[in-house]
Amino acid sequence: MKLRFLFSITLLLFFTLHLNAGFFGDLFERTNQDVQITQEDAIIEEEVVYEEEVISADDYIDSVEEPVDIEVFSDSQDGSRAFDENEVYADEDGEENPFVKAQSIFLSYVDKPEKIYLSQHASIKIKAIVTNENINNIKTSFSKHKNITVLNENSPWKKTSSASYENSYIIKPFSTSVTMPDIKISTTLDNGKVQSQTLHAYKPKIVALREDKEFCLVLSRDLTLQSHHEKKYDEKSNIVVLEINASHANLEDFHIPYALRDGIDEIKYNGFNQTIYYFAIIPNDIKLFKFKYFDLESNKYNIVSFPIVLQDSSVSTQTYLNPEESRFALYKAIALLVLAFIIFLFYLKTKKLYLLILALIVGAFLFYIRMPISKIILHENVKLRILPTKNSTVFYVTQEKIEADMMLKKDGYIKVLLPNKKIGWINEDITKN
């Protein structure tokens, strides 16, 4: 029973020590329980509709007697032709054209949104039926579009049956006056010949939302605030760092209108899913951080909010950063030392090897957390970043040569504490110069 009790106390102390996480070291390791999400109706400002006539892909194919945009080129060296030698074909100018006039690619929309919000990541699904089985690849090109971007032009085609292929493309309008793209599909046969067909654009409605001082400019089907951290930035402002996950969202546009300064330090894509690490510097008189995003499922604004609770970033999971360490930290170290000594006494009494190993582990951990902080010399114009990434925002630049505390190393970056108590990441290569 005594040994079990002793082992339980050891685990409890280990767990307590690991709760001291630094703000910039392990930014997003906790789920916040204080986030409030409410909903309100969105107000549509305007609807912009294409003026051109609407023609579906199926109607278009049925409306023409001759195939459109089918080009099959021969690369044979002997001049042989892939069609009847006695038959002559003419192009639009009446001149003979040695192209095969047999339709072997059929295109249609499987799914297309008839209404698209401004800046939305909208998905269109295309189906291609290729009757020729001897193809090596399928390439897609987009043309004639205006004020709209195709975000995944190189999306690979998926074969759904022996002659059927499907693909989904993400489009984003950035104006209320847009022209959708014509989509051209080209296939290469085993013999080197090329076939192509064009699916002409359809005409959706483009809808703009009214501007709002709390609207973060994001439209999403599912947005989750994974974590948030707040700390003092200077005498007049605080810095808030968010980790946000969303699907079918334009997270790259995330912006808090009332922020003094903000930006996205990192963005990750996984198909239709996105993750961003965002920071905002806000006035310190703001006690509630709040923003709205537009929910595409309910067609309403969702309001996300949480109270500003400044966190102490003076403690790291690896080292104590404050030279005047707290009495509580000292008490924990003494407790660990006593625990290691008691375990060792039990070992001397029972001669059980696992007790000796446990005592050594506790002692080693005590030595690890009590190691003195390493120092590093930073020269003038060294840039401190918010996150340990290449594109992270620079929030401070050293003005002179100074000595800093080296706290943590990660992915080629070093987390440092400056004499003015600012904490940030520097490129590790700087210390090698």
C-alpha cells in the first residue's frame, strides 16, 4: 500500500509540473471552454446576376449537331491519317483540316451553385465521359473568366467507372461583377494524339453581404476556434493569438476590423479544410474578444466571443524564465528532492531494483527543470517573430546588441526572452553568423 501511495504521489507531482506551459512555446495545446457562439440573421446587401443567357452543359451538347472543340492531332512520321483517306474535312474557313471529327469527350456539371457569396469558396463538380479507353492523362484549363479565381486548378481527376471521370474545383469571386470560366478538358491518347472538349460557363448569382464592424470576412460551413491565448503586448495594447479550423471557408481573408494590427502567421490546407494561426493586437480596454463569421449552412451570422484573460508567459515547460523564481517553484523542487530521497530509502530497505530506477528518474527530472537558462547574444536588427515559421509576423526588432535568455528550440528557430520581457522566435541561423 505504501509503495502504491508513493507511486501515485510521484505521478501527481509530474503532472503538476507539466502544467507550466509558456505562451509562445506550445501555443495551442489546450481547448478553451470559455468560447461563446451565438447566431444572428445576416443582411444581404445586393444580388448581382449575370446578364448573359443561361445555357446548361447538357442543353449545349444537345443543341449542336457537330462536336465542339475536338482536336485530335497525329504525330505519325509517315503521313498516315486516323480517318478515311477519301473523306475531306473543312474548318471554319473552308480549308481542309486533317482533324478527326468524332466526338469522344462529353462534359457536364454534376453540381453547381446557383448562388455564390462574394469571397466564398464555392465548389463546382464536373463529370467527363471519355469513350476512348486508350488515354494517358486528363488536363484541365480555364479561360475567359473575370474577377474570379480557381483555387485548385491542378486538382486530379478521379475515375468513377470505365469511361467516367469526376473532378471538383473551388472557385472564389472577388467582385460582384464576374464571368465564370470556360473549362477545357484535354486528353492524350497512347499514340500521342490529343483530344479536347470545352464546357461553357454557367451564370450564377453573386451575393454580397453588408459590411459589419465585427464581421471577420469569413464564410464557412463549419468554423471552430480550437484555442486562443492572450498576453500583454505593450502599455496600451494586448496581443491575441487564435488557432482556427474551418471547412469550405476563406480563412485566408480572416480579419478583425477593430484590431490595431493583425495578420495570419501560418495557413494549412487539407482539401476543403483549412487551419490558420492568426494574431491581433487590440487596445487593452477591450475585455471581450468577439467576431462574426457567416455560416453557409444556416445562412446566418455566428458570433464567437471569449473574455480577454492575460496569461503569464514567464514560465516555460523547459526552463524558468524569471530570474526571481517564485517560492512555489522552489517548494516544488524541494518536494521532488524529498520524494527522490524517500524512494531511495525504500530501495535501501527492500533492495528492489525498480525503486532505484524510479528514484533516478525523479532526480534526473529535478535536475532537468532546474538547469540554468542558457544565454545568447543578439546583435542589432535581429527580428523577433510571433511563431516559429518563415512567414510569421515580425513584431519586434532589436535596436542594439543585447544578451537574451534562450528558452526553447523548434524547427530551426529559437524562442528567446529579452531584457525588456518581450518573448519571440528568432532564426537559429542568426546565432551561427
